[in-house]
Amino acid sequence: MNADAGRPTPPAPPADLSREWIRGVLEPCLLALVATGDSYGYELASRLAAAGLGPVPGGSLYPALTRLEKQGLVSSRWRAGDGGPGRRYYRLTAAGQRQLATDIERWDSFAATVAGLLRQGATA
Amino acid sequence: MNDADWLAALDHELALRGMTGSDRAEAVLEAEAHLADSEPGAVARELFGPPDRYADDLAQASGAPGRRRPPDGTTGAWLLQADRVTRSYRGRPALSPTSLTVAPGQVVALVGPNGAGKSTLLRLLAGLEPPDGGTVSRRAATGWVPQSGGLDPFLRPVEHVELFGVARGLSRADARRQGERLARHLGWELTGAPVVGRLSGGTAQKLRMVLALVGTPRLILADEPYQGLDTDSTRRFWELLWSVCEDGAGAVVSSHDPEVLRRADTVLELQPAVEPAGAQGVGR
């Protein structure tokens, strides 16, 4: 599950990567991470950081997870921790799986559109 | 604010936003678990932001009722209207002509330098004194939080609560119950408190707040109500005020607290009143 464990250092996030952009893609990214296995908030935040999205504060992370759960795209349950308060693990639901497939298609098309537009400007 | 305080504040803020039972407990536990996993030295306030804003985001995400509805300015309903009111004391103008309307759910914050007439305007709005010019109309029972006074030193707080509650149509038992609940929101136990003359200044101020809110008047007027209070009690008072305005009350408060100004629907800035030019004989 933790494919990043062996990596030496996470890639630094681009310094100018807009917080708004990250906010826009946070929910699909969370779906994708949870699709690889059940995970809890802190671990998801670490994996986002390791993937290069920079530190995602808890203040953005948990409202996003709450929205996903409210929409039925993930479910959650608590597992006892060792001594600590336990952790809430999120799991992709069937609806979440369908949403992720849609998101991937929509993102590819959206990203291609934006990239095309930006390049057009650069060569004008 | 340490993490334990932050978590307690989060719990309180979520409750104010109508998040109940296990949803609320789990949201707090999850933040606590996140902190336990984080690097040593990580601070809740930096990871999650101020508890009230985090609670806003979580409550919105979970579909809880939430705290603020935009005030209903469309129906023409109003609770209080002041039309070009003025006031002078011993010939010196204390308030320039000022107009304002308060709709259900609306919070108006009064700002301005000392001497601009904030307290004067509030006393006129509360009907404690008449304006020299202009008119004040109220359509709602009014709760008033003065900076001082308004209490009888020989009565106990619970007796004050009964008097005010009964005047607003509650039974004594209901008044007492409501008063106890309000006091607890402010971090204070009403029952058993000694006569007012023996209360500290801060506790007396909490009593004024409780008295303004008991019987759920639809209009709240508060004149820098946080004097003599610690920051936690002040914050609790504002949360109470926001929640009654969420339920449709209107409020006019004088305050310089940036958080209050950010959350108020309207900020009304008063300028010191100037004497009419003719009064000093320098007119044309």
C-alpha cells in the first residue's frame, strides 16, 4: 500500500503551484489514492505530499473527505490505534469507483483543452 | 491556544453549527488522531486553521444546518429602523444624523472613534433616551447589553434571570432553565451564584449577556459588551449572538474586534459629530 516508503525525497512542489488548483483536484486525487487501498487522513496527506502536491493542511483535507463520504463515494470506519485515539480509514465505494473513472476522462479532456489554449498563447 | 483547547473549541463550534452526536465526536477525534500522527511540534491551529473556520468548512461539507444565513433583506421585513436620529448633550452634538435598518438575521457592527456617538446611538435605539431629532421604530422585543449598570446588587443572578424572563413571557421555571443554559454557554454556573454585589466585574458582565438573551428577544443591542471579560468568554458570547441571529434575530453591536467586523453583515462607521457652523459664529 505504501509505495512511497522507499523513495529518498519527495519531489518538491512547484513553488507557484496555485492553492486553488490543488483545491480543484483534491477530491479526485483522494479518490485515486483511496482506490489503491484503505487509508486514513494523515497517510493520505503524506502521500499527496510525496506525490508532489505539497503539504495539504488538515483544514482542507478533512472537509474534502467529508464531502466525498457525504456523496457516498467513500465510506469510513474506525480502527483502534496503538494507545492513540484510533484512526478513521476511508474506503472507495462502488459509486466512488465509477466517479473516479469519469473524473479521469474529464480530467484528460480538460487538461488537454487548457494545455492547448495555453500553448496557443505562447506561440501567438 | 494549545491543542487541547483547540480541540475543545472545535467541538463547541461544531455544536453551534448543528453538527450532532457521533458526527461531531468523530470530527474531533479525527483531528486528534491527525495531530498524534504529525511531527512533534505540529500545532492544531497551523494544521487546521482557527477552530471556527474549520468548523464552518466541516459543517458545510457534512450538510449540517450551518450557522449563517444571509439576512432576509428582500421581504422588507425589519426589526428596527432609525431615521436621521440626532442627539446633543448640553448643546454639544453627540451624534450626527444617522439612519439604519436592521432586518431579521442581520448583524450591524458600529465602529468609529471615541466620541463618535456609538453608545449614544445604542441608547437611542434601545429607547433608553429619546432622540433630539429623527425617529426610532422597533418591531421586536429588545435585549440590551450595557457596558455597566443595569443590575441590582442585592439580588442573586438567578432572580435577575427570573425577572427578565417573566417580563418576556416565560414562566419562572423556563426563565431559570434558559438562563442556566445561556450561562453555561458562557462558561459560568448561574445556580448558586451569590448576590450581584459580590460578583466580579467579568461575571456581572456575563449576567448582563444572559439577561439580554433570556426569553429570546428578536433584537439584541450591545455596547462593547466584552469589557472586563477574558477572550474565551468574549468569543463564547459572540458565538451565542451569531447563533441567535442565525435563528432570525437582528443585532446592533459596537465593537472593534476584527473577527466581529469580518462576520457582521453591515459595518456602520460613525464620525464625530461637528457643531453646526453657525453655532460657533463662523458661518457665512
